[in-house]
Amino acid sequence: MEIVFDGNITTPAGFTAGATYAGIKKKSEDVLDLGIIYSESPCTAAAVFTTNKIKSAALVFDQQVMQKKGKISAVIVNAGCANSSTGEQGVKDAYEMASLAAQALGIETEEVLVSSTGVIGVQLPMKSIREGVRNILLTADGGHDFEHAIMTTDTVPKEIAVKVTVGDTVFSIGGVAKGSGMIHPNLATMLVYITTDAAVEKDFLDKALKDAVAVSYNMITVDGDTSPSDTVLVMANGLAGNTPITSGSSAARAFKDALTHVCIHLAKSIARDGEGATHLIEVNVKNAKTVKEARQAARTIVGSNLVKAAVYGRDPNWGRVTAALGRSGVYLEEMKLDVVMAGISVLKDGRPVPFDKPTAVNALAGKEVAIIVDMHVGKGNATAWGCDLTEQYVVINSAYTT
Amino acid sequence: MEIVFDGNITTPAGFTAGATYAGIKKKSEDVLDLGIIYSESPCTAAAVFTTNKIKSAALVFDQQVMQKKGKISAVIVNAGCANSSTGEQGVKDAYEMASLAAQALGIETEEVLVSSTGVIGVQLPMKSIREGVRNILLTADGGHDFEHAIMTTDTVPKEIAVKVTVGDTVFSIGGVAKGSGMIHPNLATMLVYITTDAAVEKDFLDKALKDAVAVSYNMITVDGDTSPSDTVLVMANGLAGNTPITSGSSAARAFKDALTHVCIHLAKSIARDGEGATHLIEVNVKNAKTVKEARQAARTIVGSNLVKAAVYGRDPNWGRVTAALGRSGVYLEEMKLDVVMAGISVLKDGRPVPFDKPTAVNALAGKEVAIIVDMHVGKGNATAWGCDLTEQYVVINSAYTT
């Protein structure tokens, strides 16, 4: 697997993208707010949607499209308005957005997925979208523009592409992401689009995406919040010309590893770009009773306000780590616990290890802080990512919607 | 039921209390850090302890004492050190603390409960405690001193006493509390002590406390954190001379109502005094499918960082309320949802209600903000309390332990 420099969703063959300023976001310099990804060859697709029981109109539309298991050729996405809690009008608007893209691209409405991200409870400005769609120019290097069009409070675009060679099969996978789930609450929504020119059988693609999501986006739980619009979509157009990858086929492992790599990269980018964040926190739980319990423990620790605030303050206050572990609901034996914070052993066999505070404070100054919890009660391992909690987070999130 | 002015744990007959500065906390003006509550007549007692799987040494000791179902005559509590994650030495120290109090009071060690609150992972300074116990003077108005001795980052002491008359039975219930669960993380721990001179049968007392805790302390979930030392204890010494109250007896309802009133009062006091808090938030979930689901929904909403930050910023951003409800895991029908924030209807039958933003911002300026969510899918009601999330919270909790 090889990382493609400056690569993104338009790196795999046959994918183009573009964006425009349609007037949905308030205008400031260089703003884009409406984008399209298009594949010249219809794609096998797999998607994972929010578990939130309040679902945006676009997401409900997408779920219906995906249930039909047809091919997907395009995605249209706007920022600045979530089209969520918008009643019957919202449902109509989501459908119209898909139709507008379909007309512009000369494809069927059922080949188009729709996402909207932004403020909840406000109707989409359809007039702007109708005009905007006509102004989108799709190009083979349009991935960057598309990324900017879906950004809300993100401070950096998030992208990656990898090239994989297995025997005589060569394919690429590209991905872009926006948001950081519950870290960017006002304009919440995590949107991830992954493209590949590999030919992939539908069932295998579903399974590979589900497994990759479990160890990436589902492990960046900052406070457990989910948005009504969270979406991870992968589109495989087959233009690499390989024999379709199925479960157990020779390229299956390589494809799954590459997809997982793309997903973890984007997930970490999201956590690192958390609002007001100054540290990426990585929590590694080892030897929990099961993998499920390891995940639960890692997510609880990385999502604890107290742990997050301690990391911000470079405070080696490991009692917050064990307290979060203790309430996570997983099986533990206190006298078997080891904790290492930023490389410093602070708890061994459940007993405090004396350490030099100034050294620990220095160790916590790095931009990435690793917390390792070895539970010694089983073989379940998991890693979760999050960011620290800063005054800036509160400032950003307490501003008026007005 | 009548509120006793300035009343607390020493209001019910036969209870005395006192405190001293033993040198466990760092000294600043008027500091107390070691206190005792004593009943001249041994008490029927009920207790509810933390569900955190990491338990402090004192809490493990208390659980063993309570399992024996004997009478309890005293509680000794220190602040400044949690005696948690302290290994075998911690267990010995908890036992010695109980013994020291028993010796000083001329009672058995098994009649004494122990609590410790403060920093995790540090051994108790037993020399200071040995000396301190001898300096505690128990008086009939010592409740206030006791309250101050158990405070950590609390800004105000939390107390209440009520007097209840049922037929010719007259009894009092008094209570004090410290902490605010996960709001005061560094010195976490919620400790609540309730005294009554009513004679109460043990099984009924257990049940009454469990029910009262369910609608009070368990409904102030700020971020789901629990401490290794959280304790709610009620001691009934019977000096009111009434026929012991049992389930179904004439005074049962009055006792339970009064106990619940005391618990809700103290729970709200704890939420209101959250670190850095400027608002008490009350979330009232109506007509959920079950009471259990109503509680889960109310706790999720009041514990959401996004809702908390919105209230701090007086931001009528109700999308955060419905998003938190959506991820709470409870059954809902979006098109039946009503939401009222600070008296203003913002969502009706799942559709946004236009409202005047400046009016809403003004309504959110009050010190108490009520959020009412009517789900219209059942008959389960619940109320939860919390506080807003402010920059000050982050400042306080990101300070070094050093």
C-alpha cells in the first residue's frame, strides 16, 4: 500500500468532483457550500448511517435509495443547512436535490445520494440550490473543491488516497471527511466519502466498510453525541478492471486493510481537528475481557470531560482515567491494572507508581498524547481517539445560533 | 411537612456532630478536613454506594459493615485524600479510621462508617488523622462544622432539615451533601448523609432510600461520571419514639415523601453548585414509553456538553436537545415531539415553531432554565438536573494536580 501525495476522492480512476458557492452559507472569502462527486461508471456502494433516532431528511432519502441495492453514480452535498427536523417539506427538498443532480448529470434520481450539514430546524433554500447545481463544474482534480464545500467549522480539509497492488491488480482508494461528530455541535455531522476504482462485490463491500467503521469512526467518541446526518459512504466503480473482490478472494485482505487505513486516517484527522483542541488523545486498552469491552472502555476514557481537561492542562491525573474505566461498565480487576500516560508508568498492578511530576507535565506537552491501559483480564484490544477540552470549545459552542 | 430554618443533620433528636482541621487539606483560612456524625442511640441504616467498579478503600469497608446489617452509630469523614487506588495500605487505613472514631466515642468499630474524598492514588496521612480525631468536639449544633469539613471545591454548603407530623407521630429528617459527582472531578465524590429521629424498619428504609435516590442523585448526571467514593447514607435512631415505620404503615408515605424531598433538595443543590456553573438546568421529559426511558432521555439531554454550552450562551439551539434525545436510545416518534425551552415553544409535533430570538435569549438569562420535552408516546415522566458548561469549568479542571 502506497500513500498518494495530495490524493483524495478524485484519485481513483473515473471519479470527478466539483463545487460552487450557492448562497446557503453566509458569504465570507472563498466559501463553497454545494458539491458533487460523480463517477462516470455506476458504482457498487456501501454506506453506514447515524444511529441517532432523529434522522435528517437527506439521510432518510439515502437509506431508501441504499435499500434498493442499485448502483450509485453521484453524491450531492450542501453545507450551511442540515435539512433536519424540517417536516414534510424537508423530505421533498431532499428528493428535489437528488433530482437536480440527476438532471444535470444525465442519470437517474435513484443513482444519487444526498447529504446536508448545518443548522437543524431550518428549511433548505431550494432556489439557491437549483441555481447552484447548474454552476458546478466537475473535474478530475475537483476533490479539493468538494472538500471545502462540505466543511463547516473544520479548520483543515481532511483527505487521503492510497494505491494498492496485489498480484497484477492495481487499484486506488480515496477519501474525504468533514466534521468531528459531537465536537462540532452547532454544525455537527460527520460526513465521509470514499471512492475506489476497484471492482468490489456488494456483500463484501458492506462487510468491509462495517468492520472498518467499527475501528475508526466509531472509536472517535468525544462525548457520545451523534448527529442526525452522520454518513460514511464508499463507492466502487470497478474501472481498475480487476476481478470483483469478494470475501476470501486474493485481494480481499489488501482491500480491507487499505480501506481500514483510509478510515482510521480520516477518523484521526477528525479527532485532531476538534473544536478548540490542542491535543490528539489516543487511548489504547489492552487485554480487556473481550474486544467489545476494550472498545467500550477506550471510548469511555477518551470521551471523559475530566480526562480531556486533564490532558489540556498537562495534568498527569491518572485517577480520572481509572475512574472513567471504572464507570465504563466493563469487567475489571483493580489489582491487575497498569496505566501508562504519555510514556510514563503511573499505575502498576493497581498500585500508584511514584513519578516525577515535572517530567510528566513535559511529556504531556506533545501534540499527541497516548494513554495505555493494560487490564490483564483477557485478550481484547482497542484504540480510541479524541481531543482535549479547552476554554475555546466552550466559547465556540456557547455562541448564539443567531 | 415543614422546612426547619437553618436545619441539617443535627436537627433530628440525638444526633451530634463536629469537625477539626487535621492537616490533610493544604491550610487556608477556616479550613476543616475531618468530621464525625454521632448518634447517642444506635441507628437503623441504609446506604447506596457508587456503581463505579473502582471503589475507594473506605467504600469497600463500608459495604462490608453494611452487609452485616448491624446498627450504625457514627460516620467519620475526611476531605483532601480519597484513599482510592491505594492498595492494601488503604484498606488498613480505612479500618484504622473507623477504629479511631470507635475508641473516641466508646463504641464498636462495626458501628462506624468511613468516607474519604480528595485526590486519588495518595495514601492517607494517618498520623494527622490519629491526632485529629482526638480534637473533634461533638455538639448538638455541629452539623455546620461537619458540612465544612467534607467540602472540597464546593462553593456553598448544602443542607436541609424537615419536620413531619403524621397523626401523633412527629419526626425530623436532616441532610447534608458535598460535591457534585462528576462536576468536581479532581476531588470528585458525592457524599450525602441523612439523619432522622424516626424509628424506621430496616427493609422499608432500604426501599425508601433506593426509591428516593432514583429520582434525585441518579438524576443529576452531568457527564455520566461517578467517583470511587460516592455514598448516600441514611441513619434512623428512633428517638422520636414512634412505632417503627414499615411498608404500608400510616406514616410510611409521609416518611418517604419527606426523605424524597430532602434528597431532591440536596441533589439540586449539588447540580446548582457545579464547577463554574452559571445556570441550573432542569430537563423534564413527559410521556416517554416508560419511566425508565424518560429517565434515560432526561439524563442524556441534561448531560450533553452541547446542550450545556448552549444554555451557558443563552442559545435557544433546540436542535441540540432533539439530537441528544435521538442518541439516548429511547423509543421516539419524531413527528410527535414537542419541545419548550425556558417557557418558549420551539418544536411542536416535530416541526419547528418560529420564535423571536431576542425574547428566547432573554428567557435563557434566568438562573434556572427549564427544558420540557413531551414525547407523546407513553406515560413515563422524569426530571433531571444539571448545570451549564462554562470556560471556568475547563479552567478549574485543567489545573495541575501539583
